[in-house]
Amino acid sequence: MGYFELFGDDASVLTVLSNRGMPMQGKRISVRGTLHQAYALGSDQMLVFVETPMPNPVGKESQHR
């Protein structure tokens, strides 16, 4: 499992945990998953997005064997 960060226009950062490779910088991607609170300490907190693997398109075999 690896991770990458998504940067919002408002300078926000979201860390995404993923089983797929890291996307190219500047590439537009879609992710699906669940948002988790990693920690909260006073007013400081960190959220982590755990990506759910996308299903294979119908008729395509998995690349992992």
C-alpha cells in the first residue's frame, strides 16, 4: 500500500492511501473510498482517505494473479 496527496484550490491537502501506483503529477484522477480521521489534537486534525479499489470493467481480467 502506498499513498499520494491531493491538493485543493484552497491550499487544503488530503492524503490518499491506495493499492494502485502513484498518479503522475498534475494528472486529473477520480478516487472512491472512505474518509477517516487519523488523529485530532486540540484544533489540529488529520484526515486520511482510504481508496476502495475500482472494479474491473466487464470482460477484463485482473492484472494481479
